[in-house]
Amino acid sequence: MPILDQYGRPIPKEPPKAAQGSLPVWRPFAGYPSRGLTPERLARILREGAEGYLAEQAELFLEMEEKDALLFSLLQTRKLAVVGLDWRLEPAEASRQGRRVLGALGEVWWNLPTEDLMLDLLSAIPQGVSVVAVAWEWDGLLWRPARFRWVHPGALAYEEAHDRFLLVGERGEAEPFPYGAAIEHRYKARSGLPTRAGLMRSLAWLYLFKHYALKDWVVFAETYGQPYRIGRYDPAAGEEERRRLEEAVRSLGADAAGVISKDTEIQILEAAKGQGPQVYESLIRLVNREMAQAVLGQTLTSSEGDGGSYALAKVHERVRIDLLRADARALAKTLREGLIKPFVAFNFGPELLDLAPYPVPEVEEERDLESRARVLQALQGMGLALPEAWLREEFGVPAPRDGEAVLPARALQERRPRGMVAGQAFVDALADRLLERAPMPGLPDLLRAIAEAQDYEDLRRRLLALYPGIPFAELAQLLDAALVLSELAGRLAQRQDSGLDG
């Protein structure tokens, strides 16, 4: 009984003929729908896209990314955050056959243009879907993916009955991609049809309003941004003088020079000042913040924002960590289903599909190692034993090999508690040290009375009983010395905790 793919088709044991060395090259005619875009036309384009006709919607989304510099930057940041991760391959199981499949894939995988492939597949974030065609070649030992080509999303049509995207030909015919002939990656920003899942559907209206404001701002600057040049002539001036005055006024705009009669006058009026530019600028700022919020999940790392700061921005990662994890996991699943499983089916047989290795992205949240080291140092000063192997793994410090040169350890300094822990320990032991260095009659009895008193009234009675035997002048000097030593210990602890002591 044959093994079937997700659409109920038998999985072949070798690539389809259409995918052996060839790639689809057709793309739809570019209609540039962003030119003269209106709210009515945008609504129609989005409605047709939701119904599965992606040509105009896809072309519009590509133009939006191309024409809006901020939008391009935000989407590139989102995509490159995933592409820039470290990836590794893990076997599906630890059996001999599983390691064999992993070894064969490893010979091919690390020679593929994976960064370009991932970037093409991540076009699904704005579009909702991205398809990359695959050409397979036989090298004498293995079927290997030889070339990839991004399929223009306008050449796709959605078939809701089978939940799949079809390739639309030049004559309008729509055909499904054969198994292994294409990698299909979807981005699901919301529930519902995949044709409505891309981020650009949420950004399209913001793009429209932003570029309306930008166009009006340019018109405003052209009309009111330049100073007016007014020529005045005497009513008795002749035709020649009026003509020369007009030429001089016009030439001031380009040459800033002109020759006129002394009986005529040129006056330059400053451009009108009003709230026009501030309205456009405020609208564009608002739209930019909304775009950043939609693409990156926050605004502080994409612009300074209102009241934003570098310190607040450092709280966020470049891309919010949950979005990065979701993008990376979705892409890993697509690569396994659309590329690695066909590789296994064509080279080891469809019955071994479950042994397809897993591509694993290494997503690690940035940690403040300096603060963590201080906490561990304080815990160690309190007597907590820390395993060296765990510390090396935690901070990424390898153990030195035999005979390897190492930097000398600051052994004495590292064994002793430092900072707040050491300072507090010094102050706690200060009373005993002072008693040892400066013995004083009556002081032990005074300290014992303070320690044993049940309440303030009890302490008062004990102090009155001890009053005749306490040398107050010597006690005042001792307390002054103790306060000075305590303050010095606190200052040293602060310098050690801040790293200022070298």
C-alpha cells in the first residue's frame, strides 16, 4: 500500500520529471497597483485576495515593501533575525538507520544556500504564503536539491477545498505542485484563510494613509515652503521695464540674481507659517509606530518613540523573543516537511519518512552575565558551593586542556567574599574586633545588657544600673572609630560591586 502525502497523493520514490533539473519561470504581468491607489481600489484588491485571487494583492504587497523604507526595514529585521540564528540537524531517532539518514543529509545540507532559501520562505510573513520551487539532480549516489527559485506569489491561486496553493500558468490554468517540487511556507498571523494571514493586510491601510499624508506634505512644501518674490513697478513704466522685471523675478528662483531698473522694486515675502506640516508629521509618526507594533511586536527598538529611551529599549530584544521563536519553529517545520522529507523519500524510500532529521534553530534570550556573576558571587560568599562544571557551562567558559596556556587566576581575591557580602560580614564582626583591640572596663556588661533586654523599659533599668561603671569619653571615641570603619567598608563594597576596584 503506497504512502500518501497530506493531499492523498502517493509519495514517489524519485523526484517528479517536472522537477528534475527544471524550474518554473513564469510570473504574472506587473500591473503596479500602488500607482493611484485609492481606498475603494484597495478594498477591492483585498477582497479579491481573500477569495483566492492573489495576483494584484501580491503585487501590491511587494510594492509596499519596496516603496516604504520603514516597512522594508521592519520586515528585513524580522526575517534576518531568523536567518541569522545558528541551526543544527538532529536525528529523528538514535538508531543506526537514523544516524545513516542524518549523515547523508549532512553531506548535502551544509552546501545548500540555506540563508537565501530561508529569506525567500520568510516572505510569507508579509504575504501570508511563500513558495520556493526545487530542482533535483542525481549525482550518482543521491538525489540532491540543486537549485531553488522563489515563485512570485501573484502566480498562485488558493484552492480552499484541499487547502493548498496552485501554480497558475500563462493561460490561466492552475495546477498543484508535485510532491517535492516546491516548498510551501505559510505565516499564520491570525485564524482563518491563509490568503488573509499575512501582515500586509493589516498594514495596507496604514500604508495608504501614510502616503496620502506624505503626498500632501510634499504639495504643501512646494506651495508654501518657498518664499514669494513680488515685483513692483511704477505705473508710468514702459513695457520693456515690466518685461525685464518679470524676468528678474523668475530668475531669482533659480539664479538668485537679476537686473532691473532703479524705478522698479522686488520684495521677497517669507512663506506662510501654520500647523500644516505638524499635522502631516504627526500622522506619519503615528502610522510608523503602528507599523512597528504590528511587525516587531513593540516600538522601542525600531524608533525612539514618545518618551522612549535606550534603557527601555534594552528591555526588548531586537525582535520580540516570542515572535522570533514562533517564526523559527514554523520555518523549521516547513524545511522538514517541504525539503528534508522529500530528500529522505527520494533517497531512502517513503517508508522511512519518519526518520527525516529535524532542523533545530538555536534561539537564546540575551542574558546579563555581569549581573548574574555578581549574584553567584554573593551566594558563594554566603557559603553556597557552586559546581565548576555548571559554572563553565553557564558562562560558556571551556575547561583548559592539558598543557594549554591559561591566564593566572586571582586566587586570593576570588576566595574571599567581596562587595556587599564582605562589607556586611566586616561590620557584623566589628564589635568583637574592637573589644579585642581596645578592651574597656564595663563595655562587655553594656553589650550583654543590650542583647538580653526584653524591651525598652527593661533596657533602661539595666543601663541605669550600669551607669556608674561606664567610661563615656572612651566609649564615644570607640563608637567614632567604629562608624568610620563601617563607612569605609561600605564604600569599598560599593566599588567592588560596581567593578571600580580593578
